[in-house]
Amino acid sequence: MTYKPITQIPIKGIGNIKVFAIGRGTVYLYSECDGCIYTLQLNNVLHVPHNQNSLLSLGCWEATMGRKFLGENGKLTLVTKEGRSIAQGIRLSNRLYQMTFMLAPAPLLNNISFNTLTTAPSWEIWHKCFSHVGYLGLQKLFDQHLVDGLHVDQNTDKPDCIACTEVKLSKSPYGLTIKKFTEPGELTHVDLWGPYNVQSIHRNSYFLLMIDDALQFIAVDFLKAKSQAVQKIKDQITYLSVRDKTLCAI
């Protein structure tokens, strides 16, 4: 479909005959495999007029990342980077594989459309295009070149997605309980949280939260070590006892 004359390039090792390539161009081929017809576009094809056979280099086929070929039981299969088998051949006595193709016409220009962008899309746009996948997953796809055409403006932000946040809300917040079944000091809810990623100014890494069930009074103690929580709970029991309040459950 395209052709450009070149200075003769000698090629050795084909039937012990020295031949010359005189041109280079693009060829479109039809290939039938497993009942489906595929169109192959071969670029930089050398024109060797004195060679009786048309040869396809497996090394050139595999040079594109992801493409491969499988050889087994005298058969060879060409596999695309999407994992689709598109051509098969049988082994000959000279250790070459014979494949059958048909010449295909070049695609018409009016059947080709292009989508052009002046700048690469942002992380936020790709997040939405990939069904709201996490930014860590997008970064992996980009860094390891797992997706063709994934061009990202790396200077853009990775903002929180409102839709992703809302879809993870499985329940509405609990309303306020009107009737209380406990007296002040009887039941205390305790939560020990930590450690923080960064210590506080006073080098605390944990906090202990204590909530009175009846009064909803919240007491917060900051801790340098997790083991200090036991003493803080004992102090809370002492605090209640001197005020004539009996702690029944924690």
C-alpha cells in the first residue's frame, strides 16, 4: 500500500543465494484463525524481487511488547498482546513454518477518525474513565505501561471523588436516643486509638476516649504508650467513686 525505493541491501542465508532488497513499504494481509478473519498491518516490509518465498520474521513479530508466538506439535500460532490467536502455520521439513495470508486493501481514509487532545488528561479524568478505580491502581497502570494510550498530566491533583465517598456510605448516622436506661457513671464506652503516623507536640502516639452512656460526656486522654491506658481507666473509676457514682460496666 506504500512503497519507497531504497539502496540495495544484501540479504544472505536464504537458500544459499545472495539476494537484494530494493524497496520498503507497508502491506495489509487477511488472516483466518479459528473461524475469524483478522487484518494485519506489516510495516517496513522489504521488497526482495528474486526471493521465491515471502518470509515473516518471528523476532520482528515479538519485538512489540506483549506479542508472542506459540510452537507445539509442529504448529505455530501468532498471538497478539491482547492474548488473541490471529494466525497459525505448520512446520515444514526445513524448520520453517508455512502460513497462508491474503492481500487486503488499505483502509479508506474516510473510514478513519482521530481523537486529538491538546493536553494529556488529568488523574481525575482517568479515574472516572476507568470506572472510578483508585489512584494507586491508576499509578500502577501508568508506571508499568500496562495500558496503551494512557497519557496523564502528572502535575495534576488527585482530588477526593464525591461519588466514591458517597457510595461507600452503607448506613445513615444513628439518631439521638431519647430514653436512657443507665444512670450517670454506670456505663462507660472506651476506645483506644493509635498509633498516629506522626507524634504530637508532646510526643503522644495514642488517645483514650471515654464516653459516659447516660450523660454523653466525653473524656479524652493522650498517651505516649499503649500500656498507659490501664492506669487511665483506673483513674476514671476513682474519679467516679469519689463522686458517689458506681461504674457497673465498661
